Amino acid sequence: MSKKAFDKIAAGLKDAIAIAKGEADPTTYRVHVPAKVDVAKLRKRLKLSQSEFSERFGFNPASVKDWEQGRASPSGPVRAYLKVIERDPQAVTRALEA
């Protein structure tokens, strides 16, 4: 991946985080946050254990377990973040390592 492509992805991730935190001007974007995210399916697609998934993306391991077992659901900002992970997990990993 070129630096230009990475910079665009990183900028998009920063924008998504600002939107999720409520820090962005709501007149400048339109987002769709999925009502439900299958965390177990996403994690298994990435071939990660619950603890590896939690560590790599900054989640509390107990929360991941609760989401997967249906005891709790991720909040709106977390669902948006999970969607970004689903779309481009390597970009998220690189952005978090920077």
C-alpha cells in the first residue's frame, strides 16, 4: 500500500473517531452505523482469539466475550469502529501502531 493510500485511510479513521466522539461538525458528514455487528464472525474471519482481538484493537476482553455471548451489545461508536475493522483491519492495526 502506498503512503498516499495509507494517509487517506488514516485521515478517514481520524474522521470516524471524531464523528464517534461527537467532536465533528454534523453538517459535514453522513454515517450509517449498523444496528448489529457479529463480533464473533468478524473475529473468527481475522483468525484471532478473543484475547488477541481485544489486545489488537483495544477492547476489554470481558466486553468481547459478553458481545459474542449476547449478554451485551457494542455501543454506537464501538459498532462504527467494528465496521472500520471489518472493512480494513490492517489499516486499523497500522494506525494504532503509529
